[in-house]
Amino acid sequence: MTGPALGYYWGDDEYGLEAAAVALGRRTAGHGAELPVAWRTTGAGTRAAEIAERVATGTLFGGGTLAVVEDPGPLVRTKADRESLLAAMASVAPGNALAFLGPVDGTARRPK
């Protein structure tokens, strides 16, 4: 896999979203390698700096980290937040992966 291992998956099938995130981790690990350890959080429960802390350091031993962020919307509310998240996404080290899971529920509408 070239470049950072990133994925954004959305929909109302939670099983399918989870399977897509796990598949990203498998592709990151490569054939026969140890799978990355999943770290789960929500967009409201974390900050971009914490995500970067988890995925920016390459692994010496083991399978790396698969960071799974559910409902990442709160991480991009302001321009500064968006820029921090983009920096975190660019910092994903080889052997690590970052997956965003965004459910589509039909109620997420912008205020007028």
C-alpha cells in the first residue's frame, strides 16, 4: 500500500462499516503479517492530536494500530480543527491505518 492507509466508510449497515475498517487493517498489514490492533473512539470523544499520537509512530514489533473513529463530524467543526485532522491524516505511518465510520441516518441536516 502506498501513501497513508486511510478510509472513510459511511452507510447504515454497521456490520458492513466494521468489515470495511477491518479490511483496511488487513490490507495495511500485508500478506502473512500480524494484524493491527484496533483503537476505537468517536469524533466527539477525541481530538486530532490524539489520533495523530496513535497512528504517527511506525511499529518496530507487532501489527501496528488501526484507529477507528466513529462519527468524525465533531473533528471538523472549525477551520483549525479541520487543519489539525488533515495533519493527523498525513501523519499515518506505514503499518498503521486510520478509518472513519460515518453512519447515514437521514437526520444530519445543516441548520438554515
